[in-house]
Amino acid sequence: MKRIALIMSLLCCILSASAQDIKEWSIIPNAKTGVALEGLQAVFRTGAGVDVKMAFNEDWSLLTGVEYEYRFSNDSMNYKIGLFHTFDKRIGLRHFFRVPVRAEYTHQGYYMNAGLFVERATNPWLTQTKRLDIGYGIGLEVGRRIQLSENNHLRIGLQTQTSFYNYTRYDLNYVEHRAGWGFTSILLSLGYEHRL
């Protein structure tokens, strides 16, 4: 967590130091939908967000914003213990808010961006004894920018994300803090880029 906070602080310093040199700002409302592999379960997800794009030159830019994501899933998670299956009632992990920071390269109408994100569930309880503290990960998106007018582009892309979770498990006699793999997803992304 401290590493992520340090990286975010450094990015903010870089942006504030070079803000006078930026010649182009864009706002990008977007929507995403797709599927993720979470544990052994496929989870459908859909979401929306708004990115701010700061272009440093014709090819390179930096994107950051806020995203909301809803994750559909079964009411129970199936865990195998020995020869027996047990089901834990899934309480939370439906509504997520995410803050991504990505570098983007654009060439002849195509784009590729990659970066980090931090996310948090509005109800962080996975089960009655397991709470998600924070999620973090990396994302990569490849797509096409279709020019609609001089200042407007339609963006269609394919995004993949890999997430890791820090979580806390509460038992009768102890509290355990752990980190582990969260999910890997493939999402179809649709955005509208408006240059300010």
C-alpha cells in the first residue's frame, strides 16, 4: 500500500511540474463490459467512468480518472475442503470504485495504454469472516480512435486487467492479514473522447 501511495505521489508531482507544458486536455466518458476469472468462478462485470487525458505531444499522453464497476456473481462461493464442498454466503464485492493511472501511446488512429489502478468495494465483506481491504493491479488496453470531428473521437478497445487483493480473515482465535490474486478480466471498452 505504501508503494502505491508513493507512486501516486510521484505521478502527481510530475504532472504539476509539467502542467504548464501541456498543450492538450481531453475528457473521456467511457463504458466497459466483460468477464473476469475470480478464483474458479467466472464473474460478469460492467461499469462506467470518466478519464482526463493530458497530452504531452502528438503520440504520448497520461490518463487518470474514476471508474465505477458492478460485478455480477452467484450468491455463494463454492470452496472444496477435503471431500466436502462448503458454500459461504457472498455478502459484498458487488460495487467497486477504481482510480487508474495509465500512459498512452497513439499512432495513426490506434492507441495502446497501460498502467496501474487501485480499487475499493463499497461493501468490502466477501463473507462473514473475510474482508477485502484494498485491491490493486495493472491494466492494458489496445484500441482504435475513430475521428468524428476535429475535437471528437470514438474509442473502441479491448482491455485486460489483473488484480491483487489485500484482505483480512477473522477467526475465533486470530486475525490474519493476507495478499493474493484477485481476478483477471477481459473487457470491451467504448469511450467518447472530447478535446477541450
